[in-house]
Amino acid sequence: MTAMRVLIAWIYTNTKSVLLAQLMHVSSTGSLVPFSAARVTAGQEAMWYALYGTVLWVVVGIVVKTFGRPLGPHAV
């Protein structure tokens, strides 16, 4: 998910901590399996990922609105 990568990059850029970035990645990847429902159709799974992606983009929006700091060393 692109939104998760944006959040991971934001965490790394603002903390310079590879460990925090890795923990963010692990928590995202590791939580998908136990929190997803068993025996779902392909359509239901697609709907789940669409909802998950939407929630992640909302979180990205909140982070940008709250902190307003651009990513990258050359961002103005």
C-alpha cells in the first residue's frame, strides 16, 4: 500500500530511526493476517483492502494536516 509507505518514509525522515520504520512495516504486515476474516470471497477481500487503503490515506492526511512537514531533505 502506497499510503503505508508514505507513513513509513515520514517516520524515518523525521526520526532517522530505521528501527521505528521497520516496526511500522512489521506491525502493518503482521496485522493483516490475524485481523482479516477467514473464508472470504475475492470481492470481499478486495473490499477489505480498499477500506484499509482508504483508512491509511486518511491517516496520511491527518499527519500532513497536523505536522505539515514535507518529506525529503530538499523539500521547501
